[in-house]
Amino acid sequence: MTPRRPDTSASEAALIRAAKKGDEQAFTRLVRAYEGTVYSFAYKVCRDSDKASETVQDTFINVHQKLKQFDGRSKFSTWVYSIVTNNCLMKRRKSKLEESSLSIQEIESDEVQAPRELLVEEKETPLEHAATTELREKLDEAIKKLAVDYRVVFVLRDIEGLKADEVAKILNLSVPAVKSRLRRARVFLKNELESYVTEIS
């Protein structure tokens, strides 16, 4: 389950102001508030616990170095997401794993709903739980096949629950570009899972 992101509040704003002035305790509290969110997101993009942990370290080093540049025009969480996303993408490029990702550039479709039933915890019987667990494993495998540019959009929108305009700011894209990538990612994942869902229906 995705860790809850802290709400922007007066107390958070006070921590940010204090951390900007060099208060290390305030900065530590910010790290503790966001480290779960950063790790969770990094893991969903990197699909590797070691790389996710390295990304968390890199992210908060960057946050510490660039904190004075945060001007408050966007939410602090959006700014943090921008940094962790850049780190994930940089690590991805360095590892050259992009070569193994499947291209979905040619996929075209009308708007498709994300497979949210795979992302929501529900009460279920042991048999249903086994089927759901296997289905989530299939989803995980399918997400790994997504080209990273599409994977990041899918994770931010359909798993992390950010709005399209927030994702656009984080990725420096237009809102239509975000929606296009999300649509392609959803179609790809739906196609990957379709045969399995048919088998258990």
C-alpha cells in the first residue's frame, strides 16, 4: 500500500523555513515525513530494492542541496517527486536497462480505465486472495515491460494518485502529453493482462 503523503500545512512550511536556515533537526523531520513515499515511488519505477534505496539517498542529498531553491509556488511534495523522478530516470539510463523495455509507441486507443481493482485492498476469500496475488504478480511483470517514460506516468497517476497537472509539472510535459502516455500505458497493461484475466473468469 502506498504510504500517505503528508499534507502541505503550516507545520510543514515552518519545517521548510527552518531547514533552509540550516536547522538539521527540521530537515531530518522532513526526511522522515517523506522517505516512505520516496522509497515506495522509487521502487515502483526501478523495480529493484537496492536501486530504490540508492535513489532515496540520492534524492535527499539533492533535496538538502537544493532546498533554498524551493520557492513554494508548487507543493513541496510535487517538488520532491520531481527530484526523485529525475534520479530514477538517470539511474535507469545509466543501467541501460531501457533496451529491454518493450516499445509501445504504435499503440493507439480510446481512453482506457486503469486496472484499479489490482491496486485496492479488499476483503476476499483464500481462493480469491491467491488469484488476486497472482494477478498482481502478472501486473508487476507487465509494468516492468513498460518503457520507463510510460511507467513513470502510470505510477504517478494511477498508483500514487497525482493529478495530471501535477504529473505534467514533475515531468516537464504538457497535460495532453501526460494523458497520451497514460492512455498508452493503460492499453499496454490491459493487453498484457487480458489473457490471464480471461483464463480465471
